[in-house]
Amino acid sequence: MSSLDNTVPMNRARLTKPRPTLEWFPFIIIFSSLGLLCAAVGDFFSREGNASMSWFFWGGMVLVIVPIAFRLTAIGISRQERIALVLAAGLFLYLIKIFQSPFGFTFTDEYVHSYNVAQIVNSGTLFNPNPILPATSWFPGLEIVTAAFVSLSGLSIFVSGLIVIGFARIILMLSLYLFYENIGRSTWAAGIAALLYACNPNFLLWSSQFSYESLALPLVFFVLFLIARREKSLSLPEYRGVSFIAFLGIIAIVFTHHVSSYFLAIFLLA
């Protein structure tokens, strides 16, 4: 009995999976937060017309990204930490965009889509004409979500729009990571690939503005992840379930942004 009692805990220890750990993630967040502070200071000096202090902004960008990039290149860190770092990179860069215009929409497309949201909230109907960019009224996906959030929360269109695009940024980064992980079968490569995507020039400002592409593009990558995941389904019900969710995602893309739906169709055909 004594030998059996000694072996049971050892066998249980071997079967126990290691607990997910974030290891360096809290320290990385501290450095990146300092970068956000520096970027905010640079924005302040820019509004005051002091262009010589722009190095605060660029130094802040370095502090935001470099620690995350350095940690993602490490070998042997947990999958949970890689996902957290990828999400942090996307959200911190989104916050830099918010700090650039923290009190209201300033991009041209943002005026267009906030007008569409106001029309939906005030009239209770879709497809209201937009004299600035008429095509946007026919793709009201972003406006439907934002108008619903405005009605349920009581928040302004500006704040609701920031929250909606913030959630879209989370979907984008997580879908990118999971897509690359499924096709590359490497958590290391998935983290690096997602970060490299975030380095494209449009990611910082253009793809984070309150515009229909900022919601449609995350949905595109979400559908691509589902398609990659579907090929690994272990059962027919799982295969059908993933296919159905992907189908709903495709419908949402079609109702949100025409160009994104064209890109997805071409990608799937190819």
C-alpha cells in the first residue's frame, strides 16, 4: 500500500498541465503605458504649435511597440502571454489614435458615418440618404451596431463609436493571431505575424477611425480564421457549426463594407 500511495501523486503530477502564466506581461504593460503617456505629451505640444517637441510622440511609439516586439520574439513563453501581448499591441496603438483626437471625430469618414448613425437614431430607419458620401448609407453594418449601443447605453455617438471600434480592434488582433496559428502551427510565428500586420501604415490611424472598413476588416479576418479552423474540425456537427458562424460573418461583411466583401470573395476564390 505504501508504494502505491507514493506512485499515485507522481502519476497525477505528470498528468497535470502547467498553469497558464503571463510572466513578463505586467512589466511590458508598464513600459507601454509610459509610451502612451509620452505620446499624449507629444500630442499636447503639437496642439500648442510646438513642433520641436514631436520627439515625445515618436519616443512614445517606440516605448509602446519595442517591449512588446522584443517579448514576442522570445522562445518558450506561454500561448496565453503571446495572445495578451498581441491584443495589447492592437489596443495601445488604438489608444494613440484616440489621444490624437480625444474629444470628437476629426477624420473625414468619421463625419460621414457619425451622420449616418444620427440619422438612424433619430428616424429609427435604415438607408437614410447621405449627401456627402451616398454609398455609405447602403452599407449600414457599423451604424446599426453603434446606434444600438447608443440607444442601450445612453452614451454619445462619439463615445459609442470609440467603444465599437475598440471591440473591432480586439476581434482583428485575436483573429489574426488565431488565423496564423492555424495555418502556421506555431504560436511564435503567429505572434510575430500579427505584430508585423500591425506595422502597416494604415493600421495606426486609417484602420482605427470610425469608418465601415474598421469594422469590416476585423470580420474578414474572423471569417478567414473560421475557415482555417473548419479544416481541423473533429466531427460533422462541429464542421457545420463553424461553417454556419462563418456564413453569418460573411453576411455581416456584405452589409458593412462593399470593398471588404470583394476582397474576401477574391481571396476565397483564389
